[in-house]
Amino acid sequence: MNAASEALLTDLYELTMAHAYFAQEMTGTAVFEFFVRKLPPHRNFLMAAGLDQVLMYLETFQFAERDLDWLEQTGTFTPSTLDAFRTMRFTGDVHAMPEGTVFFPHEPILRVTAPLPQAQVVETRVMNLLNFQTMVASKACRSVLVAEEKPLIDFGLRRAHGAEAGLLAARAGYLAGFAGTSNVLAGARFGMPTYGTMAHAFVQAHHDEAEAFLHIAQAQPGNVVLLIDTYDTEAAAEKVVVLAPRLKGQGISIHGVRLDSGDLAAHARKVRQILDRGGLTDTKILASGNLDEERVNALVQSEAPIDRFAVGTAMTTSADAPYLDCAYKLQEYAGRPCRKRSEGKATWPGRKQVYRRLGRDGRLAEDIITIEGDNQPGRPLLQPVMQGGRRLTPSPSIQEIRDHARMALAELPDTLRRLEQAAPYDVRIAETLEQLARQADRYT
Amino acid sequence: MNAASEALLTDLYELTMAHAYFAQEMTGTAVFEFFVRKLPPHRNFLMAAGLDQVLMYLETFQFAERDLDWLEQTGTFTPSTLDAFRTMRFTGDVHAMPEGTVFFPHEPILRVTAPLPQAQVVETRVMNLLNFQTMVASKACRSVLVAEEKPLIDFGLRRAHGAEAGLLAARAGYLAGFAGTSNVLAGARFGMPTYGTMAHAFVQAHHDEAEAFLHIAQAQPGNVVLLIDTYDTEAAAEKVVVLAPRLKGQGISIHGVRLDSGDLAAHARKVRQILDRGGLTDTKILASGNLDEERVNALVQSEAPIDRFAVGTAMTTSADAPYLDCAYKLQEYAGRPCRKRSEGKATWPGRKQVYRRLGRDGRLAEDIITIEGDNQPGRPLLQPVMQGGRRLTPSPSIQEIRDHARMALAELPDTLRRLEQAAPYDVRIAETLEQLARQADRYT
């Protein structure tokens, strides 16, 4: 997806609405907020992610000449609208929760304040970016919380929904606490650690499994992780033991073995015994193969001797909840608070702030959603991040985001840390906001 | 995702295995096949899609200098491997089922025949592309089959998993029989029809709903579709009736109204009455809002007066089955058939062909999977599409693919057309292939 076309990555109605706004000279200041209406099943909280990509998109927003040529030939837009598109840049302000912040339904994690056509036109891509990474980070947290410090590695690229999904899922998993990814491009782009082992094809391409182990070990002597389930897992573990002294003679140690099928706990126990008996007590066991947080939890709880887990498809696609019920809604236009009252989809009007109060135990006690300027106890979660289309500070490093996420998870009460659905966390609507909603209703 | 980096969009192990293959001079001819192990829940068949993107990827496969710089600084690869990467192009052959072909588990839809390192390195992206579009096209077919010729429109971009997912989901839906998409970039890139209405924000930004209708109608006089559920659906329908004569005076007719919340069937009936009573008998009703094939089916069966449906998130993310249990497996190396026997994941060896036999009613009767050259009754589904790294024919137009898909759906027996899980379709393994599997087992 090259930058020149990213402005066209939008729903057609954003452009026709902008066209109408220009025609009516409705270019006053609009305030849109992005929030999630309700938690997906099996989620006790969400983790904000994707802000950095949103800010990059807004900073570089621009129609290319060939985009304008295409829009012109649709016959939908007047020359004056096409001229307005040509010079359109994002010149607004953004407030947001930092990536890695834990949040709950109805809490805005991003607020866009900009001339109405700009704030409207960016809707689709802003939602597309925040929905995806937030969804993946929130899913990844669940594995992180049950893995008890055992490293988790993202193996999801092959079943990610396209290129960008693979790249950004790796990022979202890493910021939530994964140790790294198999995705080389994510490593190059985001400076994340990359991990790799070997595929069944490598074993199959050889006449002999032991020979395959020897060859892959010699090719990557610094990181030998042998896949041992192509034919018979325990027989392959025995071959690893036989091979080890020969490799040691070449200065190569076997860092790990990978199990990818069958009863992973049972195989891990047998393989651990075989390796230990063969003196390979330092050789780690990596488990993969359709893992998700439920399976990781079961394996950890079973005390199976597995040292690290590769989680792929389940995290990358957020398989049990592959979308968020999220929205980007107009909350104020030209100084007037707005709300939508569609059945089941009503929203809170105005520019909002979320305050978070911790208990004496340092864990979350209560969040309060209110309007900006109505100070409440606790710390405010939305911060100014962009003004006049420019970032206020350089984007935090991914390590800083990881640190923030780790602290956010540490603040979770035990009930919210578990995989089972918990009683909803207490999010209170401040009386000031209730009043504003009643006032907004009188306008329509 | 620019072309220069697409070669890095891969799992690290593909590159380390290639490194080992080079070191061992294992550059003989490898045959890999892509197939799905089993149907996801709620699917009676799958539809092949994504081939055009795979062939584009293979045709243009190349590491950029900056990719090589990055790989070099990882310290994992020798200068000779980096040189091999530098000159690496895809020079192999590809056989595939045309996009829009219906297929079943264990039937390969793509075969790659190429020097082993090439065939290995492209694995991740080939899977990434085929898994996604095939999954979405297969999901989209279900809505197409129940919509009874009523147009379906893709509204999924905002909750698609990133940019490429939004773009390619629009394509996959269109080839499966959707009428078009809201995605402007998909329209520009693939020549698909684009559709747009208006958002709640547009209504909210106005003081008066009727004024908002007037403004959007004047802005896009050729395609007036008014969103009427922002506050009160039926009240808004009455406003549409009042507005119509005024617009008619300006030469503008109201093409449609959109319902996006509440009980869509009930609202549609009331709104239809209001419109008809107001003389707007030609004004269509479009329904949207968390629709999937089950809801489309229920609305169609209820005979609610809905003329077209917008299906978004459910299709774009294939929400009930957001991945396929797919694999890209080595089936032959240097003339020797291979298979994997991992528990629950055993595969059929060799270069395969799938024959499809129709019954006298012109519907699918039986598929037979066998090895290439073992002719069976029916028509072979895999065709040569690339030789020596070059396409054999220009890619079919998306209209041709749509026609092929429509014929494929017409060949489905009634049981497989329904939304409910049907008894599995009869896919037979030919005796020749059974023999080859026994032979492959003797090798290991």
C-alpha cells in the first residue's frame, strides 16, 4: 500500500459527505471520538494500540494526482471539490490514550478535533488502524497473563489477513508483551526480535531426519531449534541426543526442540526425559500448533516442561473475536454537542476525558467518563498528542510502549486478569456528562 | 506495503532454511501444494481466490538492497547466501484452480514446482494471500446464495484487518458475487463498482435532519441514498416523503433510504408503507448494520421489503471462521514423493490433480484426487498458469472470474447451497494416490 493511495483507502461516503460539506461551507470544528461499544466475548478489558500508525497516516494525509484523476472520472465530484481535495491536509488536533493503556467500553481512546471535512474523511482508515491493533493487543494480553513469564512468539503471518495485518499484528503482540515474531519485515520495520526454527518441508526434503537436523544446525549455529514431530516425536528426540555430541565437536549447541502436533504436554514430558537422559538439560522445548491462550494456560497449569510458546493464527486474527464493536462518532460540531440515538447505538456527546482511580492495592478501582475540564479523582487517560496536524512529541519507542503496557497489566485486579469472563469493571458516567447528553437531546 | 519489501514479508525460518539449502547445494526441483485440511464450521464448500495476487508476487519476487542490508546485519547469513538472495527470482511453474472454483478439503488449489530454495522462501506470502481471499470468497458465497439475486454491497473496510485486508476482501467478495464495495481504493484498483450513502455524523452535524437530507442529495444528485435511523426511523421516512417533491423540482429523485439499526424487517415494512403512501414507490430500501448471511437469509425469508443489503465486518473478517486450516506442503523433492505424518496432520504425497464429475442434473457428483497423469472421469481442475516464472496467459478479468464463480455456484447440489452444515461432499482418493502414499512411507 503506497502512501500515494492511502487517502483513497476510505469508504466512498466519506468523500461524498466531504463534497457536501464543502458545498455547504460546513467547515467548522468537528470533534469525533473513537471508542468500543462493548467488550467482545471472553474479554475483561481492552488494550489501546495503533495510535502511532494513525498519527503517521494523519501527518502524511494527501491525495495523489492519480487519486484525483480517478475521482474526477467518477463524475461524482465538482472541480471545486477536487481542488479542495488536492490541497487537503490534516491540520487538526488529536488527544489519545497512549498505546498500551488498558481501557473499557464507552471510553474514548482517541479524539480528533479538526475542520469537519478533514475529520470526516479520515474516519475509515482511523477506525481500520485502531480496531485491528487494539483487537490483537487485547487478545495477546490474555496469553501474556497466563504464560507466567514464559516467552511467547508470534507465528501468525501466514494466516494473517494480508500483509499489513501480519506486520501490525506482530507489532501489537509485541507491545502487549510477546517476546518477538517470526515475521522478518516486522523485525526490520519495528526493531523487534525475530525468531525462526525450521519447517517440516526441510526434514522431508532430506532422505534422513537426522541429516536434516545436522544441516539446519550447521546453517544457523547460533540458534539451533529442531522441529521433531515430522514423523515420530520421541524417535526424533532420540536422534537429537545422538546428534548432540557431534555438533558439540563443531562448537554448536542445540538450543531447543519444537513440538508442533499431538498431545503437546505428553510429548513434552517424554521429550524432556529423553533430552535430560541424553545430557541435554539446557535444551529448551518450544511448543506450537494451533495454540491460543486457553491452551497455553492449560499447558502452563499442567506443569508440562514447555519453556516457550509460539502463538500464531489465534492471536493474529483474534480468532474468537475478530473485530471490535467500535465506532468513530461525531460528538460536537461548531461548538454544539451531538449524539446519535439510533436503537442500541446511542452515544455520549461532547469532548470527553476518562479518569482512572486506583485502590490502595495499586489496582484499578474505578474509571469515570466525563467531559473535558470536569476534573475528577484519579489520573486523566487522554493526552494531547497532535496539534495543528503535527505530533507534539516524537512517538514513543516500542520498548517504552511495552513498559507502559506491562504497568497497565500490573494494575489489573485479579478478576480481570483471568481468562474467564469477570463481572464488568466499574466505569461511571459523571453527572456532568449525563447533563450534557440531556442538553444534546434537546437540540434535535 | 511497497514491492521492495515484499520479499521480507516472510517467516524467518524460510530464509534460514534457504540458507541451509544453499549450503548443502539442495537446489533440486521441489513440488509444494497448497490445500485446506478441513472445512471451517458452517461451510459446505470453499471458493478458490487470491491466485492473481500470488502470481503477481511470484513474478516480481526480489530482495531489495535495503532488505539485504538488513539481513546482513542480523549476522545469520553468509556472504554467499546473501549473494544468492540478491539474484533470486522465482523461475518455477505454477498449476492452480482458476479463481472462483469451488473446492473441498485435501484438494490442492495451487501447486508450485521450482528449485527448492525458491519454492520454500515464497511459502509464507503464498499462504497469506490464498488463505485470506479464499476464506473471504467462501464466506461471501453464503450471502450470495441466500440473497436471491438482491444486490449485496461490501461495507467492511473499517473493521478489516488493515489496508490490504480491506482491499482484497472487497475483491474476494466481488468475485464471489457481491455487487460492489464502499472501498474507493478497491474501485480504483480493480475496476469494481463503488457505493456510498451517508453517515450518522452528516445528520448530526446539521441542526435539522431534513436539511441534512437536502444537502447530501444536492451533493450527489445521481445517487441519493438517505440514512434515516439517526434519531427516529419512521419520522425520518416521513421527512423523506416531504422532501421528495422539493428535490424533484430540482430534477433529483431519491434513489433509496438506508436502515442501520433496530428490527430491520419491522422498520422496512413501516418505511415501505410510508414511502409508498408518499408516492415514492421507486425508492429502494437498503439494510445494513451487523449483517451476515444468517441475518440476510432471515430477512429474505421474512419477505421484508428490503431491496439490497450491505454486509460489512462479518464478510470482511469471515467473523465466524477467520482463518482456514490450510497448509503449503512439500509433496516431492528431486523426483522423490514426500509426505508428512505428524499426528492429525498427515498429507498426500506427489503432484496431484483433481477431477470433478457432474451428475446428469449438471450438479457436482464426485471429486477424485489422484496423481498427475492418472486420468479419471470428469474435468481436471488444476491448470498450468505459470511456467519459468512467467504467466502463461494474461490474468482473467474480474468479470471473467465472477462468471466462473457464478457457474461454480450453479453446479452446487442443493444440500451444499444451504447455510446449514451438510453431509460432506464425496471426495475420493484414487487408488494410484493411495499406492504412492504407501511408497512414500517406505522412504522414511
